[in-house]
Amino acid sequence: MTNLNYIPAKLRQDIEDLLTDPAIHNFAKNIIRKGLDKDCLDAYRDAQLAADILRRVNNSILMEG
């Protein structure tokens, strides 16, 4: 997680706490880990795009019910 070297200690600790929290799904942890090894802006935009699509799918399912 290369990008952790460049952020404030408090944020680094928050991320490490999140990644060790058993209440957080592994899917979310994997996204964060992979994103921290990439260009942060690209990773953020890719994650945002994925989240937007999943939100639309979720909303579509809820509207059908």
C-alpha cells in the first residue's frame, strides 16, 4: 500500500483500523487495498464509477419491488 507512506499518521491509522475491522466486508477492504497501490485519483474515479453503477442497479431493484 504505497500511498500510505504519503498521508498523515492519523489517516494512516484510520485506514489500518478499517482494514483490520472484522465488521468491514472483505470486498470493501480489497477495493481499498488495491486502490492504495494505484494512482489515487484514478482509483477514486474507478471506485466512484463502480459505486454509481451499483447504486443504479440497487435503486432499480428497489423500485421493482
